[in-house]
Amino acid sequence: MKATQSDVLFLHQNQEVYGITLENDKGMRVCLSNYGGLIQSLIVPDRECKGIDVVLGFDDLQSYLSEDYLANYPYFGAIIGRYANRIANARFPLDGHMVQVSANTPPHQLHGGFSGFDKKVWNMVSVENKPLPKAVFSYLSVDGEEGFPGNLNVEISFEINTCNELILEIKAHTDKPTAINMTHHTYFNLNGDGSFIGGHVVEIPASKYLAQDKDYVATGKLLDVHGTAHDFTQPKTIQHDWKPEEGYDQGFVLDKPAGVWGKAASVYSPQTGIQLEIFTDQPGVQFYTGKYLNVSGGKSGKHYKPFTSFCLETQQHTNAVNIPSFPNTILRPGEEYRHKTSYRFSTL
């Protein structure tokens, strides 16, 4: 069990970028960076005890800054903030006035704007070996950044344990009322080879999903999964009911109260025997199967194409800041935003 921090790898925005590695004695190794809160690699044993890297990304951290990658940017393995997913028309009501934020996918905002938390160099708070391998980063999002009000102090931590579980925790405080809804945008492939993910078996304990418009913006209506392609209440392969040209990019409402710890999803690869179980205190999860992926020069030179990975982004309901019936995503001074999600790996 150990946590190690690299020497300075390079400077970005005049700030030092590091690599951090967390390891346990069960074959799990997670490589992180304070650039974007990245999970660069996540290695877990398969059914033959061979180490498999189950996340997409690059072999070196500077590739995350390349022009080619940023031109077709999928947010590989990054922390997302201030606000995950889409804010309709890049604006929301707050205390009697309308807040206009940056519209990086006109007319909407996606994943926090042009330069969200995924593109920031986070401060190194600590890298600890005991009681468990853990890394903690912090970031101050200043008042007005990407249009959001308030100075927002954010802290994220990554910890692994002896159960081959990676635990992500987020805390935030503000000095003005502001909107916040964070997540982590890891792209998984439990085959470990960047191959087609249609054969992965998925279960999502959600009886409702979010209606969306043509821009994938949540409208406020909840739809029943029963009898639809969105019914993952019983395990089935990703490709079982999907439209092959579309896959999934869908928000699900979990069958548990907001703030209560519970399962968000489980995924199994028949090829490697690796099972991923995701637990969270968030009320929803966004399931995305990588329709728009087109990234060259990935790990070992791989070209990542559509439907070669999936994301399960735990969060509040998308566009909730514009929909009064959805969970509250306004943080006020004196309150604490908290988000906890764990990724537990085993073999079957």
C-alpha cells in the first residue's frame, strides 16, 4: 500500500503539473494528475490475475494538452465543474435575476464552460500513504469564472483500499450563492483493449430516466424505463436494445433518495471477468457510450473510435438549476457541497 508523487513533469498556466500513483497490495494501481484531476490509468486484475488498464487516455500527460486532442475534446478522465452536463441556454435563475454563463456549446453550456475544472491545474494538498493511499487536490474558482457567481473553494480526494475500490470525494464552499453539480468523466473499457463495448453487461437501478430535447438537454419530464431500451433494472448487454448508430447518452434517476449511499450501476466484461460496481450519494447517473469518440494517439497508439468505452457520471439531475422540481443545485454561503462516489472492482 503506497502513494507516490512524481517530480514536476512540466508547467502549465505557470503551475506545476505532477503525476500521483496510488497502489494497494491486491493488484490495483491508479495514476492521477493534479492537471484536471485526471485519472490517467486504472489497473485492476482480471480473472487470470493479469493487470488490466480499464480506462481510456494517453500514456503521457502532455498529450492531454495537444491541439489535436482538444479540437475533438471528450474530457478523458477529468473532474467536471462547476456544472456537469448541459445548462439550457447557458443561463439560470438565481434569487430573482438571471445568471448568464459561458455558452461553449451554443446556445448551451456543457461541463462548466470553455475552461472548466477539467482544464485547471489543481493545488497539491497532500499525498498520503496511511491509513490508506490517498491524494487530495484543491482549486479556487474565482467569482465570475465562466460566468458563475461566487468564489468557490473546491477540494477533491482520491483514495484506494484493500477491496480494490477507488473512492472519490468532493467538497466545496462559496461566498455567494452559486450553481454547482460536479462529476468525474472517466471513460471505462473493462476489456482493457479499446475494443467495442457492446458486449459489456450493465445494470442501472433506475426506474425513471430524464426526457431530453434534440440537444440532450433535460426538459424536466421523468419517463418510465419499463418497456423501453433504457430499462437496465435487470442486467443486459449494452447493445441488447440500443440503436447502433446512437448508443446511449442519457440521464437516469436512481431508485434511492438523494444524499443516501447506494448503488448507481454495475458493469461486467465477459472477456476479462472484471466487474465494476459504482456507489454514490448522488441522485442520478449519466450513461454515455462514446458516440462522438474520435481520438488518435491513445495508449499504445490506439485510435479510440465510437462505442469503445462508456461513462457513468454520478451527479445531480442534468439542467436541474433550471427545473424547480429537480434536486436543488444552488450552494449558498455557510453550506457545504458534498459528493462521494466509489468504483469497486472484482472478478466473476
